[in-house]
Amino acid sequence: MTGSRHATIAAPVELTGRGVHSGEESTIRLLPAPEDTGIRFVRVDLAGSPAIPADLDHVRGTEMGTSVGTDDEAMVHTVEHLLAAVHLAGVSNLEVEVHGPELPILDGSFLPFMKAIEEVGLALQEGERTPLRVRQPFTMLSESGARYVVAPGDAFELSATIEFDHPAIGRQFGSFRMTPDVFGSEVAPARTFGFARDAEVLRQRGLARGSSLENTVVLDDDGVMNERLRFSDEFVRHKIGDMAGDLALIGRPLEGHVVAERPSHTGNIELARRLVEAERLAGEGPRIVDVQKILQYLPHRYPMLLVDRITDFETGKRITGIKNVTINEPFFQGHYPGHPIMPGVLIIEAMAQVGGLLLMDTIENPDEKVVYFMSLDKVKWRRPVTPGDQLVFNLELLQFRRGICRMRGEGFVDGKLVAEAELMARVMDR
């Protein structure tokens, strides 16, 4: 990647080929995009040219590839090859015009997309890319049977083991630090693969209709039907590339080491969501709103302002806010001075203030409004909060009608639930 700056491509580029599953001809145009737009696909062959953000919220399928979409019609299939190349080339803003339901498979590898980006080059943009850093190790077993171990690291590193009962594959292991150079030379040329015995069944299900020896490593009972392999372990290298493409849907660079046993698209997407959720619970996300802006929206002031920053926000849906608990909090002077514990009512008050910020960014003319909380329900305190803790509040808007809303909130310290409640509030004129 080119430093940590945001970037788009310097000029448009076009690629044409068949979709590996649909078998349909597909043309895509990669276009420069403005700052803060992210990666998005535009189905220019559909009425209204619907735009589909390349993010985890828009994943709609993981069978034999990853699909994104906004509904059952506005979808794009097999996005992982392009996304791996785009992400590892350092592109953070890009518009992809698509004619058809699926991206072209080209030669079955990631390399044609990587070369297309290299040919036009990058245009650096303002702002720094904030990486998602793995802070704590964890393991995850996917519903697909894939197993993942994630550990902190100072770079993006992927390792994988695959095993197939076939003489050309057997058990293979690969591990790569995913820099642009390493990806381009060691992973990007690896092609997708499949078994000849499965071809007819897949085609009857509407899959692999565009697969051929020109874009897929095909295996019969004895070996590889293609002229040659590009690597002796081309199979595991391609699986690692697929992991990179699926994890690109996080939308930010990843710093950490992911080790996978029999990775799958389903497992990769589950892992991506787990990584995002782990960051939210740890309060490690980029600072979206700091205390200066919070002061513009909330009427509270010291010592009653209990929100320090906002790290995740989706208008009308959810918000994540942070409260850093220090020994200098005025309530510790009289609340168990020898054994300071944050009062439970103030934990809920901090939760409510975060919820108020969610509402104030949902309504019109927020400077003229104030939020009054009407009731609490299902309040539970799970464990004490003490000086040095960082409270992370996640609130979800359940209902908002005629100025009255219901929210569900949870508070975490070090990823462990410490408090939860349902809150009802009314938005009124000041």
C-alpha cells in the first residue's frame, strides 16, 4: 500500500470477460472516485444504475464466491478477486461500473486486476487510512467448518492450510506478509480451481457455467487437466488471495496475523464481522466525533458530561460511544472511597447520553431540540466499573415514531458486558 494515505486510481480502466458462474459476458470500468466514497459497484445495466457499497452490510451470498447487493436484483457476484487487488494496491476510493450480474473472471487469478491498477497508477488523496488493529488474540470456528486464529501484529499477514483428498493437492500450507509486492508476485497469479466431477452438478445449479481451462485450474481423478500449474501450491495461494478479498470488505487496512484452517468465503465473512465487532467492543475505532462536537449536541457539562468520543455511527440505526473512567471523577470521592466503583445509575446515564447523540443526528434542526428520557426497562448491571476502565456503549435504535423512541443499550469493558438496558425517550423543542 502507498503509505497510509487515501488513494484512488489516476485514470479509468476497462476490462471485459466472462463471469465464471453466470457464463455471461461482463464489462467493468474502474473509475476514479472522490474522497470518503469508499469502494462501490454501480450496475449501469439496470434502471437507475443502483450503487452497491463494497462493505460487510451489503454481503448477500458466499456460495462459490462472495456477492454484494442492495436487493435480489441489484447484485454483483464474485467480487473477491477485484477487491483483493484493489485493497492491496492501496486504493480506498473507487467506482466500478458493471455491465451484468458478475465480474469477469479473466484468467481466474487476481493478477489482471492488479496489473490494470498498476498501469494507470494511483492518485493520492487527503486524509489518512485508519487501520483495524488486532489488539487481542482470539479463535473462531465458522459454521462452514473453517477455523481461524487471529493474533496482533504490526502488518497484514495471512496464513492458511487446506486439505483435499486429491493427489495434486493433498495438504498445503502457505503464509505471506501481504504487501503489494508480495501479493503481486506470490499470491495474485494463483488461479481459482475446481473438480471436473463436480462440473455438471454445479451447472445445473446455475454455477460454473463460464468455467474453462482458460480461467480455472481443473482437476480430474488423476491430476491437473491444465498444461501446468503456476506454483506447486497454487491452490492454497489462491485461497489466501480469496481471504484478502473477503477481508477487504472491512473497508480499512488490517494489522494482524490471520491463520486459517480450510478457509471458506462464508468463514472469511464471519471473521471480518468478528474483527469489526471486536474493535467496537474494545473502543478502538477511529474517532468520528470528539468531545468538542459532543458539546454542540448535548446540554450536559462537567461534571455531568459522560461521553468522550464516538467511534461508530450509522444514522437512524446505531452508535458506539466511549467513556474513559478515571480516578479524578468527582463521584469517586464519596462513592466507596476506599474501593471506588462507578455508580450504576451513572453508567446508565452515560449510556443514555450516547443514545441522545444518536437521536440528535437523526432529527432535523438538532440545535433546537433536547432529549428527555422517559423510562428504563430491563436494566441489569453485570460487573463493577472502576477507575482505569474504558466504557464502550453500543446503542441500537429500535423504534422512532412521533418524537418518541426506544433504544437498546449495552456497555462493555474490555469486551465484557457490564450493563444493559432498554431506554425510552422523547425529543422536544428546547
